[in-house]
Amino acid sequence: MQQTIDLPRAPIEKIGELVSKFAELESKANLVTPISSIDFLPPMSAASIRAVVIDQNPDRGDVYRDKQFCSDKERALTKVGILKIWRAAGGSVKESQRTDDHADPLFCVWRVSGELKELDGGVTAHTGTKTIDYRPGSTHIDGWSAARVKKAATQIDTYAETKAMLRMIRSALTLRQKYTVEELSKPFVIPVLVFRPDMSDPEIRRMWAAHQMGNSALLYGPPRGALPAATVIDVATGEEVEPLGEDEEIPPSVSVPFSCACPCKCGVEITQDQHTRTIARVGSPRCHDCFPSKSFAFAKHPVGALDLQIPKRPDLTVDSLQKWVAGAAA
């Protein structure tokens, strides 16, 4: 049976309260933090206490039981379960790349690098690597048939990348490879540092709005030789708004809508979060249907007819994406 816990209704700003909450949660939850004690939170910050519930049933996708290293009462976290915790922790993947020379289709080395913000405000870099060796004589393929090796080789990149990423996340969050069923009945609780600015200060409000819109010019001024500022639209009326003066605050009715920049020209409006995350991942704002993933809408993107124009993956085409999705689903 899944246990429930009482979590704070708002981020915790006082060290004493946070330390007491840690002590309370140690016996009631799987506390995901390498910090056993804390004596500092950065100014204008607080600790948000987040919980992730992991289903102990292997049929539901969060865990699995490998008889080689799990007893009847033990389970290992799947990729789905680990990513739930990673996203709740606010972790990000900064680089994912194959590092061998690509010369042998039966051999692959992959490295994934990520970042995680700590409670003291610092950002820590973490790295995970995985080597996959299906070459004759390798212990990886002991007892395998030739057909099994051939099939596994078609997905060697995907498998290596996934394993490297999960290693990186386990290291960053100090997650174990397996837990008892009793432990998994408790939620995983992650303290995350969040920004808590004084929004009564007009200057803080202006800087926060600039940060949320990704507009460094509002924070630091336009660079030399910069083009005029983009037109700002009042979403309520659809009319252009005069540029703001240096001392003016941003009216609440004025916003800059975000839209998908895929060359299919769907122009779908996306949220600010989608805009920020997709630019960080692929270098261009994309909607759900146009982001290169398993949910990619191939019906909107004829094979060979479009250049995906993905700055961080210029080699990626609709055709290669379709082959990857088909291989991942096999």
C-alpha cells in the first residue's frame, strides 16, 4: 500500500524549518538529496519540497524485477521512474553524444552530461558513460544467437544513450539501482531551490519579466549594432503597443506570444515553458507535434520534403527520425 505524507503548502524559506522537515521526512519518505544538513539558503530563495510516487507494480512501468539481482521483495527503477524523479528535481541534460569513432556497428561508447541546481544555489555538473560491446568474444553477448546480436545492433545507439543518461541521473541524485517494495511504498521527496523575489519592488518585477521572456536586452540593454526591438502585441486587442520607456513597467495586458518555428509552418502557439525547453534541447521553439521525439507528427512532415532546421541536430531529417522511432518501438 502506498504511504502518504503531509508536505508544506508553500516553499520553505527558513533554515530551521527546513532542517526540521528533513528530519521528519527521513522515516516517512525516500529523501532525494546528498545533503544531510544545511545551514544556508541564497537570498530571495526557498526550498520547494516535491514528491514523486513510484508504483511498485512492475506491470505499470515505474519499476521492474530482474531475477539476476532482485529478490522477491526488491524492485529496480525503470527509465520512466527515474525520469519522473529527475524532472521533479529540476535536472537538465546539457550534452548527449557518441564518443567512439563510429567505425564498428557492434561497438558504441556514449556520454551524457547534465546539471542540477543544489540547495546552496550552486549548479553541479554530472556525467554518465556507457560502453556497449556486441563484438565476437565480448561478455555482453555470452549465450546470444547471431539473430539476437544483429537485432540488438540496430538499436545500439539508443540503448547506450539511455544507459549513460540513467547512470548520470543516479549519480546526480544518489539513487540506488534497487529498492525494497516497502521502501517503494514511500514517496520520493526532492527539495528543490526556487527563486522567491520580492515582487513588491518594481525593478525586481521588471527583471523577472525579462527573465521569463528570455529577453536579455531588458536586463542588460541591447548589444551594439542590434536591430530594433521586435514588435510587442497586446494579446487582448491584437494591436501593436508602443515600445516601453526606460522607466516604464510592463503592463499586465501586454505579452509576447510564443509559437512553433518548425519549417512546416504550423505556427502553433506554445507555452513559455515549451518555448524555453525546446530551444534548450534542439535550438528552436517547437510544439508537441514538431518536436523530434516519439510523438512527432509525421503526417505534417512529408519525408524528404522538409528540412527540419534543428540547430543542435543539423543532421536530423524526417526520414532518419522516422527510422529511429520505428527502431525504438520494435
